Amino acid sequence: MKLYFAPMTCSLSPHIVLRELDIAFELIRVDNKTKRTADGQDFLAINPKGYVAALMLDHGEVLTEGPAIVQYLADQVPGNHLAPANGTWERVRLQEWLNFISSEIHGGCAPLFNAQIPETTKAIFKQKLFKRLDYLAGALEHRNYLQGDFGLADAYLFSVLKWLPFFAIGINDWPALASYMARIETRPSVRAAIEAEANTGQG
Ligand SMILES: N[C@@H](CCC(=O)N[C@@H](CS)C(=O)NCC(=O)O)C(=O)O
């Protein structure tokens, strides 16, 4: 399979998951400005939505949307350590986390990337994001990971919390989040994914 990615974006989440699960894959960089891939293709022909992550399966179908991609990947490896089995209560809890991260954190950060939004308006979005970070810090106060052990939700949350410095938001204001990030950063899969993204060029 092929993972279409752009460095320092939400595609880091499925990238970490692929490495955690030891699934063979090809990493293909996308230039999000030109919508060209490093192997010379029109990315819009691969994912008409025009954004990463996109996962091309060996039979040619393309799966998009981070929460769907990571669950698909985990389900390819029976008994994997990243996701509770389908149909269980814990799996529903995982989906609750993935939705929260997608809409409240990932979606909450999106306007902060927009250069056309004035800083005064961004301050309003930041206040809302701070409430969500407060909630997360509370959830992680007495546990290392969102569902006990490292899992899909942590790969996703780590990937989007890495953006906070771009918005001059100091993670150290939430010590539980700072130690959570430091803990995940040491995982071999995470280090390998970050290094591979830095070294996989535009072709
Ligand atoms: N709903 C999508 C959003 C994906 C997304 O926001 N991708 C960003 C990077 S984090 C992107 O590629 N943006 C480029 C663009 O929209 O042109 C998902 O959850 O996978």
C-alpha cells in the first residue's frame, strides 16, 4: 500500500500506525501547495479532496479521512495492540476519542493555520482550543495514554498537538500534555516516522 503524506501534518498519525503495526508500505510525499506528488502525479486525481492523508491499497482503492484510515490499518492485524476489537464497548470509546480529536483539536487548530484570519479572531478560536486542552490534560492526569496503553487515538492526538508551537501555544502550560508528548516522542515508530518524513523528498 502507499501512504500519501505531507510533513508535519495529520498524515503523521497513519504513518506512525503503519510502523507500529509493521505493515509494509511506500511513503509518497505530496506538495500541498501544487497538489503534485513526489513521483510526479496529480494528487487531485488520487484524492479529489486534495488533502492528506490518503492510503492507496494494493487493489487501487484509495481510503481517506485519518480516523477511518487508522482503524482500517489496525483491523488488518488481528490481535493488534492499537485498537480494541470491532463491536466492543472499548472500540466505541476509541471512536469517541478519534471524533473528539478530529473535530475539536484537529478542526480547532485549522483556523489558526489560516493566514487570512486576523489575530483577534484567532484569539477567539484559541480560547475554545484551550478549553479542549484543559479537558485532555485532565484526562491524562492519571494515565499515560488515552485508553490505558498507546493506541490509535494517541497516534492522532500526538500528531495534531505537535502543531501547537506554530501558534505560539506553549504545551508546558498543560504539564500532563507536555509529559504525554515527551513519552510518545520516544517510541521507535514515532521517531522513525518523523525521520522518514524529513528524508522523503519532493522527488
Ligand atoms: N478530514 C480530513 C482532514 C485532513 C487534513 O486536514 N489534511 C491537511 C493536513 S493536516 C491537508 O492536507 N490540507 C491541505 C489542503 O486542505 O489543501 C482528515 O481527517 O483526514
